[in-house]
Amino acid sequence: MSKNRILVIEDDKDIADSIGLNLELSGYDHTIIDDGLEAAKRLSEDHSFDLALLDVMLPGLDGFALMEHLQRYNIPVIYLTAKADVPSRIKGLKIGAEDYIVKPFSVLELLVRIEKVLDRAGKLNKVLRCRDITIDTEKRTVTKSGEAVALQPLEFDLLVKLIKFKNCTMSRERLLSEIWGVDFVGGTRTVDTHVASLRKKLGLEGVIVTVTRIGYRLED
């Protein structure tokens, strides 16, 4: 299955490059455009994008004006902008944005919101890959080099979380909260035990790395 394609319309090169790098590391295809008019023209030629990350203040054509071009092709929009005033937020959401994120923002938060919007729009890729491992999140199956690997439900959820946020450090506390739930009464050693099991079952020693005193990062 092909990767989700994301269009980044952002005129600040440093921000655009940072977003692009994190999208690439997270398994997304992406295209960066730094001008509103150029984006409108490009969309008329290629509009097979699953989502757009859109700045408001752009040369040529601003992000609010670009919304109609994106809606024409049913492309969900997340605004990423320095315009933090309430009227701008309200306008962005009222004209059709799925989300509105004010700069500066957390990369992990952005990745979570991207996933949520793609899922809500029915465009989220249900198949994840890492090295020789393939995960079908809909069927909840895992294969390694084509061979099925049996995982416990929480092991599966932990693996999916680490792969979705690969190359990002995830704290034990965050993993515990998001996978086991806020009401879980055990300690973070539970996370360590499940990580050890994943490493053994899938040969991920050296791939799921321990970040001292923080948590884990799956490197790919």
C-alpha cells in the first residue's frame, strides 16, 4: 500500500524543512510549496494529496483564500500558523479546516493530529512497515519476512505506537497512559517488560533503543 501524501504549504524554509524531515521519518510522502499562487497552480495539476498543512500568511495567495482550492479536491486541511488571535482561529475552522495549530508547536502533537485527521477522513494508511515487519492495524496482524508473528494485544498496541512515532523518543509515562490508560495502577516497569518481549519476538534489539531515564525510540 502506498504512503499517505501530505502537502506542506509554508514559506518559512526552516519550518518547512523541519516539518518535511519529520514527515519523512514518520513514513509520509510530502511535497513542500512556499507560495500560495504556486500551490493553487500545482493543485490543478496534481491533487492526489491526503492532507494539507497550510500556513495562513503566504506570499501570492493567503491560506484562507487557498482553502477553496483544497476543498475542491476534498483535501483535509490543518492550519499551522503564527496567527493566534481568536477571530483567525474561528475563521479557519468555519471555512472548513479540520484543525488549527498555532506556532510554535510540538512535533509529536502535530503527528498525532495528522493521524487523527487522516483517520477521520477515511484516508489513513492501515498498513505500517518497518524494515521486514508489516503491520495491518485493521486486521491487527503482524508479519516478519512474510511469517506471521503472534503478539499479545498490548504488545501489538505498543508496537504500533512506536512505529507510528518512529525516530521520536516516547516517554514511559506517555506510553503507559496512551496504551494502558490513565487508570492503570501498575508502574512503568510494565512498559519495559513489553518492550523486551517485542525485541525478542521481532528481533528488534538495537532497533527499539532505550533512552536513559526517559523511555524508548524505534529507529528506522
